[in-house]
Amino acid sequence: MRTAYSVETVRAAERELMAVLPPGALMQRAAAGLAAACADLLGRRVYGARVALLVGSGDNGGDALYAGARLARRGAGVTAVLLAPDRAHAGGLRALLAAGGRAVPATDGPAAGRTLARAHLVVDGIVGIGGRGGLRPEAQALVRAAEDGGAPVLAVDLPSGVDADSGEVRGAAVRADATVTFGTYKPGLLVDPAREHAGALRLVDIGLGPHLPAGPDVEALQHADVAALLPRPAAESDKYRRGVVGVVAGSARYPGAAVLAVAGALSGGAGAVRYAGPAAEAVIARFPETLVTTGPPSKAGRVQAWVAGPGLGDGAEARQALEDVLASDVPVLIDADGLRLLDPHTVRSRSAGTVLTPHAGEAAALLGLSREEVEAARLPAARELARRFGVTALLKGSTTLIASATHPTVRVNPTGTPWLATAGSGDVLSGLTGSLLAAGLPGRDAATVGAYLHGLAARRLGAAPLTALAVAEELRGVWRDVSTG
């Protein structure tokens, strides 16, 4: 599992660790890891390589300078471009010069430009994890010159110009090919839009672990974590003990939404799927194992969870069906049209769990924001959805986030792919997650497992156009592979 902590938490852990280490030891640990990552990016051909360091005034620049000194001692030609020469880390600069490295002020445009144009590797040590807002104009000019030079860019701790805590990018920022981060991941490294700026991530252990709290701010579950959460039938299980999920989806205009939601539900671990709605004929033709009714959800029979909303429309029957579902005493997942029809007070007053699964546009409508505001600040938006409605919020998008009103840690799904941006994909995810709810997983875990398996199924289909139904069909193989390790 990848865990990420806020800047405040990281700073506190660093202070505790530094109190028991010799002066400068923590920075040397970071520099050693950074230098090793630089060597890897150079293909281990350090001798004779030209390395440019973009150095700001903080400890982030100090890490870059000390790493540069290590590379210079191995025969690299290392030049530091100093944005604030009088405030550069003194010890790091001395170490670099003593090792045979060079330093030029950023104000010396021709020298800085030549350094960046000739570099085989550029190290971004401009701003550390405490930075706020985009890059300043003088830094922007250097970053543009580095981009024009074409050398790979390695960011120190996180790309300069991105927000470490929220993942926001409020202006110009470095787009790194790789990022070396120290001690623990920072939330912004796992959440878009900042994640897109980070490139490949590498964590360097500097000994912070014992000084970090048990509960991170953000976590990304990996294969083994998800496998441990998968519901598995016991020897005495039957289809009802495994859970029955009800699906309220589709309409005369959108019968396919019902078919896709049921397809996802049949791949999610529950023992049976009940469908209630006007698309019963289409559902039973494609999935004869489904239990169908054209009546209201309250007359469909017993279920352990409901999925409501995909393709439902906004007529009187749709509203009544959603009211039926929300009045039940079992977990409910609301998606698509259901998000437009829901009454916030009703959702907040439910005694059973509720999961909302909006994309950015739907989340914007629920929060009274613009879509652009949600996409720019995905982590705060997910947290606010969970808090405001008292639910588990699964915010779909470039990085799918799962936030819970009852748990402070936000989960990030690591298996997302742009190929999932296709019609009906969300319907499959809703059915899958609803089935996991019916099988007994709490809302936060059901949403996490559903998003992970859904993304993994899309990835297994390859980098090519795909259909939502193809993803649903792939889910069964993914389930088998994850459950068996």
C-alpha cells in the first residue's frame, strides 16, 4: 500500500527524527537516494554525464546540491543554476564546489541557458513541499529552457509548482519525467492534476516511518490489499447468504444502462441480482440468471444493497423508484440520473450506508461549483462530498478518489486508465460496487475494490478503444486472478 501524509505531518516527523540524528544526517540520506535515482536515469553512465541542477533557496535545493556533489565525485559534470545565490544552501553549495562542480546564477541568462541546453539530466530543486502557488517568472524561464533542451527532468520530493497537500496546480509547474520523494509519499503525488506532473515515482526511505502516525491522509491500495478485501463464499454459503443486489436502472430511452449495470453486478461477488425497472426484457435477454420485475423496487423482493440511477431518466416513475430505494434499510449506491434526483436531506438522514459515484460534472452540480473547480481540486472536492452528504463518495476521473464521512483517509485508485472514458463504463462500475456492498463489504471498501477491479479489467484489455460491456466481461477473469494472487 502506498501511503501519503500532509506537509505538516511530514515536517513534524522530520523534526522528531532530526532530534536523534547527527546534524545534517537526514539531508545526506535524502541526497544519497536522489543521487542513486539520477544515476539510474542516466543509465548508470555517470562518468562524463552533464547534470544541471535548478536550485532554489530551501532544503529542497540543498538535497539537489548534495546529490550533485556525489555525482561530481563520480565524474559527472555538474552545474548548479542558482535562483537565489545569496540564499542557496551553504553546506550543499560548498560540497558541490569541493567535488568539482560549478555554480552559475540564474540571472546569468547565457550561462544558465548553455547549461540547460547541454544537460543530459536536469534536477528540479526549485521549490520544496512547503511551496504554494505556481512558479515565479524567473523559475518559469528556466523550466522552459530545460524543456527545450530535451533532457529528462527529475524532481526532488515533488515537482516545483504543485501543491503537496491537495494535488492542485495553481499556475506554471514542472512536468517531471520522474520524482524522488523522501520518507513518505505526499498526497499531491498520488492525485491529479499534480500526479500528471510527477512522472514515475520513487520513494527513498530516510527513516521517517516510526515517527509517522498510523493513519495517513491518502492511501493507494495495491494488489495484495485488494485481494484481502475480496468477499469469498464460505462452505455453507448459498446465493442468498452471499448477498442479493438490486438494480434500478435503465428506461425506455436508455435500456442499455440497465444491461450494463446488471453486467457489472453479476461480476461483483453477490449471489444473485434483482432488476426492477422498465428494461426487464432487455436484461433477461442478455442475462437470463437475473431476477426481474417491472414493478417498483419496494416490491422486488429482499436485497442486501441497491444500485440506483444509471439511465433512469427524470420522470415521475424514476423519482418514485429512487425514493423507494432511499427509504430502504440497506446500503444504497446512487449514480448518474439518481444523483440529479436525490434529496440531500433524505440521503443525510439514512441509517444505512450510502455511496455516491459522481464524475466531475455531477460532483460540481452537487457542490455548487464549476466542473473546472472540481477537476482542479479533486481531493478537497471528494472530501467535501463525503462530509456534506454524510456518505462514501467515489469521485470518478483521471484519478478516482474514495472519501468517507466516517474515515479521515482518502483512498486513491491506482488502476485508472483514460480508456475507461467511454459510454456505459460508469454503469458497469456502479453495478460491480453495488454487488460488493450486497456481499457485505462496507461502503468504503466496496468502492475501493470496485474501482480497482474496474480499472484493472480495462488495463488488461490493452491500450485500444474498448466498450463498457467488454470491461464487464473481463471483470470475471480479473476477479479470479486477484483472488488467487
